[in-house]
Amino acid sequence: MPVIGMKFDSIEGKRGNEAPKGEIKVNSTPKITSIKEVDIAPFGKKALAVNFDFSTNYTPDIGEIRITGEILYTTDLHDKVLKEWKDKKSIPEAASVEILNHLFRHCLLKIVNISEDLQLPPPISLPRVRPKRKEKS
């Protein structure tokens, strides 16, 4: 079932003072921090409010970008998701895949722009156009 809404609560980015030397590794990690049930009054439905923390870190430590927010999510597994979160702080794989894919898609796009503003490497590889090779005659 779908993600029916998403909001960012905070967007933080910082860049270190030193220029990096050697290879730079970029690691982007989404984390679900809480899940609660909410009423969606206009629809007369219940949804899950999934709070998240999405961080992109650089090694060596040349900067960090962090986004926190909330996703509104509806699923046929509503009760199962709530119970598993309450009992184990995890959620069923079907729900996890949908939520995490949504987070990667939306947060990484935002972080690509922020990384450019901070003069940090983007968290994903972007395509590059190269000149055609001249064939030997």
C-alpha cells in the first residue's frame, strides 16, 4: 500500500574545514525511529506515522547531512506493523521495503542538492557524459 504523505522536520548539513586526502567513502543510512497510529480525518482512515532519521556520512570525516521527518503510510499489515514495532522495534519486510525505498528516493534527491551546496561528494553516482573516441583510420 502507499505512502500517502511525507514531511521533513529538520535538514542539517555541515562540512569540515580540512580538504579530504585520498579516497572518500559515502554512506547513507535510513533509520525508522518510531511508529504510531494516527487518524486521517478527511479520509476516515487510520494510518501509520513513521518517524525517520536519514543520515549521509563521509569517511574521512569531511561532513555530514541529516534529515529527520515523518511518513504517513497505509497498509493491509497495519496491525501487524504496530505489534511488531511495539514488541521488537522492527517491522515486516513488505512494509520495510516500501518505506525504505521511499526514503532513499526522496532523501537522496534532497541530499544530492545539499551536498553540492556544501561542496561535498554526492551520495550517489551521477551519470557522466564523455566525448566520443576517435576511431583510427
